[in-house]
Amino acid sequence: MARDEREDVLLRSAAAQAEEELLRAKEALEARSAELARSLAMMRATFDATSDGILVTDRERCIIDYNRQYVAMWRLPDGLLERAKFHHPMEACSCQIRDRAAYAARLDEIYETAPPETTDLLEFLDGRTFERISQIQYLDGREVGRVWSFRDITARKQADEAQVMLAAIVESSEDAIISKDLDGIIRSWNRGAERLFGYTGEEVIGRSITLLIPPELIEEEQFILQKLRRGERIEHFETVRMSKEGRRLNISLTISPVRDHHGRIIGVSKIARDITESKRLQDILAWDALLLASVRDAMVVVDFNGTITYWNEGAARLLGWTVAEAMGVHYSGLFPDAAHSLIAEQISAHATSALEWSGEYEALRKDRSRVWVDARIVPVADAAGRPLGILGLAHDISERREAEEALRAADQRKDEFLALLAHELRNPLAPLRNGLQVMRLAAGDAKMVAQARVMMERQLGHMVRLVDDLLDLSRIGQNKMELRLAQVSLKDVIDSAVETARPMISAAEHELTVDLPAGDTLLDADLTRLAQVFSNLLNNSAKYTENGGRIWLTGERRGDEVVVTVRDTGIGIPANALAGVFDLFSQVDRSIERSTGGLGIGLSLVKGFVEMHGGTVVAESEGRGKGSQFTVRLPIASPARVPEAPAAGRTAHEDDEPAHGRGRRILIVDDNEDAARSMARVLSLQGDEVLAVHDGAEAIDVAETFQPQVILMDVGMPGMNGYEVSRRIRNKPWGRTPAIIAVTGWGQEDDRIESREAGCDGHLVKPVDLVELDKLMDALVRAKRAANAAPQES
Ligand code: ADP
């Protein structure tokens, strides 16, 4: 082959080789750039996928790049950054930052001082918190810009804060908050636990919880742990634990299991509350509630707005509004009048000072009726002393007030009666004194003396009657009145009454008509007392009827009763006074009674006596001027009994003539010298031989020498009383001879028994009726003579 040809072949093969290499190089380049593009895309994807927001800026603060997360975090409108790229500084979105000035200043600082790395917290207006980290970027040792990464740490920050809060709460809790592991080893111990149990955290953390449990309750821990291992919670478990000083504490425990992230129970939290005080308060409250329930008083609390906030059963009983009706109501609806202003005053007084009020007032009930209450109003405050309102306490005093009223009225009647009594007792004294005067001045004129004596006897009789009535009344009042019951005929009773009333009826020229049932009507009665009943009624009719009026006394048998009415044409009794006429000291019209002489006791005696006989009495009148009628009903005696002789009484009237000149030796013993002397005078005028002495010892001496046949022995004497003197006389050798007659103000059966036991033969009640005395002395002297004449029994 030629050289040129060879050269040509060589050239061609070299060219082909070069071309081949070029091709290979091109292929390699292409492969390389594809790889680059791939890794760039990967990088971009990673850049966008990271959870942090990333921003890249150049040295002039202009934005070069950013990722998707950044746009999302800052909640920027689409395309904003695309447009801002390469010429817009990063402050573009600072409007979302809470403190924009500080943010801008910090950026300035970073760019000026160019620290390689920074960390800042950014607080957004919407409450989010970002952590921002920046790093300088270098290329070939030259600073080219910064990469900023933003992370949203809002949730983490909140969790941190919650953690801090929780710790603070635990620390500041009043309750003891403790945690322990499942073996019962204490792991945490707050300040409340320190206060309650007395141990510090260092002393107990790491030790067993059983430290706190009293020995007798030690199994409790096992029971608690078992429940907790099962995942159960224990609430308000009341038990006792020990403090460091050995004090027993009443506590309430709430215990919960503590779990880790996987739900495994890893320990126990325990809250212990000291309930010693609250237990004590509970006890007190329970007692208070019991006490309040047993309070019968009305209790009402009104707050300072005037609203009723408490209303007990007592208030419901007293005032008629139920608890439900009264609660929450304004007080003015329930308390009108007096209480209204009282409460208003108290409420307003609270503004300045706490007042108290107590007193009585008439409260209005729901049904508009009134009730007198004793009330107290006091301010009420809570345990801390803060005023809550006012408390009203009240109870019904109407009964007491009625009793007081009655007492006042009775007291007044008594005063009036005493004045009247003095007046009535004085009335006869003037004529008596006049009579004495007449006797002295006209001693020689037998006729005048006799007239004076008759007048004086009448006046004395009047006085004695007054005093007798008073005594009867007091005996009835003290239940000391004794009736001498016997079977008596109604006719005897009425005859006796008419006889007593006759002088008064005649003096006023009234016409009396008596109409009794035919035949004998027998009563179990005390003749004297029953006669007194009808004589009182007849006397009243005579007294309260104009002269020349008419009086009817009518008796009628009705079944086993006898009905006796006394009717007159007199002044009558007004309707409103009818019910009260039988009351003691009651007089319808004082002005009339004074002129007629009366004490207002006659009708009470009538009622007393009638009721003692098992009967009733009522007064009727059609009014003033229409006359009056008194109706007495009495049971008739059972016919089986044989009538007895009527008992002796004031109206007994056998031969009344005193025996004169009997020559009896009589010793009068009375400490009242006037009484003794005047009696001695009267008896010696009759011809008896009389001595008077004024005390017991003297009586015994004189009796020994005087040898009286009769001793009139006053019982009530100072020193040795009449009974004692009688006993001593009876013990003397001569002491059986005289007849002793006790003279006393007391005539009850008991008194008579007492005088008999003292050795007295007779018993007379003052003032002594001379006729009766004379008869008794005669009988006794005769009996003694007979006894002494008879041979003595051994
Ligand atoms: P006195 O001593 O005042 O008569 P009484 O107790 O007997 O007392 O009577 C009480 C009152 O009853 C009298 O004061 C009188 O006002 C009234 N009275 C009693 N009887 C009659 C009567 N027959 N007619 C009118 N009033 C009478």
C-alpha cells in the first residue's frame, strides 16, 4: 500500500476513534447531567418535605429560596414569595409577629454582627410560638447568605407551661399530694403533705408509705394496692393516719393509679385531706340541726335585701305561712305593720352598727288574725363574721297576756272590793256608836235604851252577816267548806230563806209569791247553806227592784231534779253583764250597789253552795228594766233514805229566852281584854258569877281557886294557846270538874276534833251567839253535875 493511502487509512481511523470518543464523552455527560437533575429534584423534594419551614436569603436580606412548609407556617397568599424572590427582604411577612419592632431590631442585629448561628423565639399574634434558627452559608470560603429554619413549638411550649402550672398547683395545694410506686415507696411529697404529716420530703421520699399508717390499720395498704393494681380508683376513703409527732389525723383519701404512655400502671397518686375539723363541724352541724328542729320558737332570717332566707316550722306554726310559701319572699309581704318597720329599721341599722331589739308586739297571721308574740331581733353573721342579715325569734304569748290581763282585772276588782268592804264594815259602826251614846245619855229612859239596843243588835247582825259571808267565801275558795248534809225538805229550806229575807222584802213593800210543788220534795242538803242560797236571791230581788215590785219564787219537780226560780220585776241585768254576775266582787253598776249596800259576793256564794250540792244556777234577764230571773237546779234525794232531823243552824228557833240569874261560876279566858270584859259584863248581868283572865298561865292559877263550872276558852292566844291551857287544866287533880268551851274563829270539823282532843266539852264559833252559849252552858253544867254525882268508875 502506498504511503498516502496508508496515511489516509490512519487518518480515517483516527478520526473515527475521535468521533467515537466524542460520542462516549457526550453520553457520559448526558448521564451525568440526568443524575444531577435527579438529585436536584430529590433535594427539592426533601427541602419541601421537611417539617420545618426554611428560607434562604442572600447577604442583602433578599429572599433566594423557601420551602412549602415556610409558606404554610406564615400563611402567605399564593405566589407572594415567587414574586418577591431575589429582590424582596425577609421582613415581608413580619406583620404577623406580636412585637414587630423587636423582631426588626433583631434582624438588623443579626445582619450587622453576622453570627454564624442564631436561635430566637417568635411569638405570633395568633398565639403560636416559633423557634427560629439561622446559619451563615459559605461558598469557597465566602459568605453568600443565610438559611433560616422555623419550627412551630406552640404545643411543646403549652405542655411546658402546663407542667409548671401543675407542679405549682401540687406545691401550693392545701391537701397533701403524694405519689408512690406499686411497692408503696413514696416518690413525691408536696408542701401540703409536709404540713399535714409533719415530715419533710427528704425525710420520707424513698421510704414506705406504711410509715403513716397506724398499726391497727396496716392491712388497709394491701387492700388499697390491690384495688389500684386492678386499675380502680378510690375516692373519699375516710380513715386515720399518723403524723410525725404521733397525732392521729382524720383524713379523707382519694387514690388513683398513674399510668405510663403505654397505659401500664407504674405508681399511685394520693390526695389526703385533713377532715378532723370538718368532722368536728359536721358533728356540730348535726347537733345544730337537731337543736333547731326541737326549737318551738319561730325563727326567721331576712337578708339585707329584705328576702326571707330561713323560715322554720315554728314560724309556720305561729304565722300560718308554710316554709315553702315564705322562703325567698320579701318580708314586707309577710310582715305588715309593726314588724315591718321594725325589720326595716334593723336592716338599715346594719349599715352603721349591729342593733338588737326585743319586745312584745301583735303579729298578723296569714289568716289576718292577730297573735301577741315575744320577739327578739338580732343580727346574724357567718363564721367569718360577715353580716348575713337579721334573725327574728318569736313565740306566742297570747295565753300569758290573757292570764296577765285576767290577773290585772282580778287585782283591780280586789282593790275595789277592799275599798267597798271597808265602807260596808264602817257603815254599821256609826249607828252603833250613836246607840252607845244614847244609852249613856238616856240611861234612865228605859224605852229609849231599849230602842237603841234593838237598833244596835240589827246593825251588829248586819256586820256579823257580812263577816260570815266573807268567811264562807274564803272557805269555799280553799275547799274548806263542809256541808252538814241531811235529807231536808225543799219547803223547810224555802221557809227558812223567806223568813230571813222577809224584813227586806217588807221594807221595800214588794209582793212575794211562793209556789212550791205539792207534797214533800226531799233534798240531800245542808239546810242552812241552801236556805242562804235562796235568801240571797230573794234579798237581791228585793234590793234590785224599785219599791212596790213583785217577786215570784217557784219550785217545780222535773224528773230527778227540782228547779227553783226567783224572778222579779226589777232593774234587770244587761246582756253583756249576765255571764259575769256570779264572779266574785262583780257588780253590774257600782253606783246602785253602794246605795243598797253589798259587796258583790252574794251570787258567788250562791253559785258555790249550789255547785257543792251538785246543782247549777243561771241568771237570765231581757235587759235593763225588764226584771231578772235566777234558776237553780238541784238533784232530788233518792227516796230510799229516811228523813233525818234538820241540822241545827243559825235559823234554829226554839225557846230563845236566855235564863237569867242562874248563878253559874264562869271563867272567861281571852287575850282580847275588851272582848273578855264585855262578855263578863253581859254574863254577870244575867246573874252569873264571872271572872275574866287574859292569858293561859293565869287561867290555870285562877281556875284552881275559883273552881269555875264553865271555862270559856279563847283558842287563839299568844304564848300558850287555848288547847294547851285546856290540856294542862285536865291534868290537874281538880281539872275534870269544869266544863270547857272552846271559842274560836274556826268551826270546821277538824277544828272541833282538835278541841275535843284537847279536852274541851263544847266548841263555839265567834262571834258567840248568846242564846246558843247560854243553852250550851246549861246543858254542860247539868251533864257535869250528873257525872259527878254518879259513882266514879275506876
Ligand atoms: P251584791 O252584794 O252587789 O248584791 P251579788 O253577788 O249578790 O252582790 O250580785 C252581784 C251583782 O249582780 C249585783 O251587784 C247586781 O248588779 C246584780 N244583780 C244580782 N241580783 C240581781 C237582780 N235580782 N236584779 C238585778 N241585778 C242583780
